[in-house]
Amino acid sequence: MFGTKGTNQNDVNNRYVNAFVNEIAPHFVQVRGRSGRVLTISQDYLLLLTNLAIGSRKQVQFQELLQEFRKRGVWFDRQSEQAIIRFLERIGNVERMSDSGDAVYVRKTL
């Protein structure tokens, strides 16, 4: 499918992206008009990913959690990271350890 003769790199890339969007990521891709396609993650998937990243530990620092997400191929921009902190605070899974609020720890959801 991808390596037929007479195709250029752009055709191969387009086929790969279309196969990914249609077969692997239909639950995570939203079409946002002029903005194009955007990868999204639901709160349920975020909690599942958080629990998997924390593993058997009691809690981890937020930056460590983001590193664990990246190991699993999930990257967030700064705005999304702040939204994740607000979401985790809302459900009671965040503990701030210093007076300045720099040390943010995330607990597992049971």
C-alpha cells in the first residue's frame, strides 16, 4: 500500500497520515474547520494515562508525569499542561508542596 512504484514521498506521507487518522486515531481526531485536524484526549483517557504513568508509586511531580506521557508518545503544549493541572486540581489529585506553588505533585485516581 505504501511502497508502490511511481509514488513520491508526498504521496506516501499522505497515505500514511490518512491511514493513521482513519484506522488508529478516530477517537482522538477532531476536525476544527480552518484549523484543520486536531488531536484531542478525553478526561477518561487522560486519567487512564495518568494512572499508567504513575504506576505503583504514590505520587509523582507534575514535570515527571509529563515526561512519562512523552515516553508513551503523548506531548502537550504549555496551555494544555495548565489545563491538565486545573483538571487534576478540580478532581482532587494535585498536592502543592511549597509556598510558591512550584512543586506540584499528582496522585493516582483510584
